[in-house]
Amino acid sequence: MNILKLSAYYYPEQISSAHITYDIEEALIKAGHKVIVIAPTPSRNVPDDLQSKYRNLKVETKHDGALTIRRFRMFKEGKNPLIRAIRYILCNVIQYIKGCREKDIDLVFSGSTPPTQGILCGKVKKKLSKKYGRKISLIYNLQDVFPDSLVSAGITSKGSFLWRIGCKIEDYTYRSADKIIVISNNIKDNILSKGVPANKIDVIPNWINTEEVHHVQRKDNKLFDELGIDRDKFIVVYAGNLGLAQGIDTFIEAAKQVDDVEFLIFGEGSNKEVYATSCKDCLNIHMFPLMPQERISEVYSMGNMSLVACKPGLGAGAVPSKTFTIMATATPVLLGFDEGTALWDLISKNRCGICTHAGDVKELVEAIRYAKKSENEISQMGNVARMCVENNYSKEAGTSRIIEVINGMI
């Protein structure tokens, strides 16, 4: 089977769920499928010298020709929301044109970032089906529900013009998709309530490669020396996007109240400068750029705990993939999330971390102080976390279920 993927971001770009994309591709190739990726030249979190390398690299083939990556030039992604939106639209137009020129495609596989990817892939599926005179299938991998996420983030409100446009994009995407893969039962319930047939939906949680991501002992962790961090301190780590939705302001406010704990923030994002200004006089808060993916084990292993958080109201259905990365390093999760969500249930029921309510600085402070006083208990939570991902959220378990869905489309 020849599978077409239209990707807004692609290697070597660093995004939170990048390993999911590459693990799926690897599994597809091992299962005997061929994958064609159409993506813009990389820019997000990519240094200038690496961007230069890819600027004139239009086509790559890997895995003995089983993976083909076709790239097209596009200006660098910036922080301005309007410019980013224009860039997404231009990318979609180019991907539509190039996607419709492909030959012998059997299935289109779509991600959900940006939200327009679904409607793009639906249009490409329709065009190719007409062009070939046969049905082309579409699988939509839904990681975040749009436009609900915009409402939860306070960007817009129900009934607004933007919300109505988002609903039309969402409705077209769900109708065009032959299968929709969701990462939690919360998301399944959400789209069922919007009229999506149950037989279209498969729940497959995100996963982590437990061989590549592992615990690194502090004495062996070179990042302590490179960054000048004391190995004997109790440390809380956050790594990821520094935007509005991640609740970093709550984390920083809590850190200001616990001066005998070190807080390490690794990240990039639209609010990075705001957060840097907020904590510039706090000697126990240290901000660093994102580390390369191959050093993620070292990053999370630095922490006695690692944070996964969101703004209040944003947690419904969300299970950030960093959660499983943290757990794979045998590090307990410090959760600042909405109660009753899939992620809250995962952490609390398996006792692999401490749950606090999203946006609650007082609870977060109390949780950190308790963890510092109970290091042996916290360490055991980390061991439980590692066992949990090995048994339930391994790469093998997740990708095998993806292959089952795709093979079922043949």
C-alpha cells in the first residue's frame, strides 16, 4: 500500500509528538507499506546551519526507497499568529497541489496540527479518488479537538465567527475521514456527541519508545555539569512549549514560594520572553533552550519530578505525549491538570505522580513541599511510572494497533 502524508512539520523540527510520527512511519515500512511525505523545509526549533542544509534538499529517500520525503520552500515560522496562519494556508495550498499530483496512492494519513490538515487531506482524498477512478481512504489522527481547544484557551467563544468556521472545518474533516484515531476516551466521547459514528473511531493512546527513553543516573548525567546544576538539590523539571496553554505562569509562581527547590525550564514558545522576565530575579529558577530529542532522557532524569500542566479548562481529552516520556525515565509526574480527565485518572490510579488542579498555585506548592519531604516515596512513584509505560504505553503496543487499523482499510 502507498500511503501519503501531508505534514506541517517534519524532521529535524522539534515538536512534542515527533516520535509518534516517526514510529508510525517505521512500523508502516516494516509492515511492507511505502510512505510519501510532503512537508515544508524545516524551521521550527531548527538552528540556522541545519536550515541551510535542507533549503535546497527537495527530495530524500530512506529505507531503501520505502520512505520518500518531498520538501518545498516556505518562509520561517514566526511568533505572530497572523503570519503563522498565512504560512499554514500557503503550506496547505502547496501540499494540495503536490498531493494531487502523486500516483498510485491508496491511503492518506493526516495529523491534526494545524487543524486545517484534516480538511486539506479530505480534499486531496476526494481529488485522488476522482483522478484514479477508485476509492482512496483517509485516516485522521486526532490529537486535540478543534475548535473546542480555542474556546478552552479563551481565544474565542462559542457562537463566534471563528468558532463557526472551526466547526465547519471539524465537520468536513470527520465526514471525510474513513477512520479517526483518538488518544483517549474523553476525545471519543466528545466527537461521538458531535454525531461521528462509533465505528469510525479507534482509541489508541500515544506511546513512548522505552528502549530509547530511559532513566539516567545523576552521577552519569552530563547535563548537570554542562548547565551548572547541583546534583544534590531537589529538582523539578519542565520541558516543552512555552505558550499560553501550558500553565507555566502557575509553575513560576509556585517556584517563587519554594526557594529550597531548583526549577529547570527547557523550552521555546510565544511566551518565553514573558516568563523569562517573570523569573529573572529568582535564583532557583533556571531557563534553558530545548534540548535535542536524543538528550530527552537526560533532561527528565535531572528531575525528582517533572511537570505536565495546562490552563484550567484545557485538559479535556488531552494527554500530552511528554507524559509518557517522563514516565519512561522513571520520573514521577507533577500534574497541574483538570480533574476527571484521562490524564488525571492515569496518574492518580497508577500512583505514578502527584495530581494538583490546573492553575492552583497553592496546591502545586504543597505538592512540591510534600515531595521534597518524601523523596523515597516519590522515587518509588518513578519506578511505578516506568513499569506502567512498559506494560501499557510502549512503542510496540501503540504502533501494532495503528497497523491493525491501516491494514483494516485495505
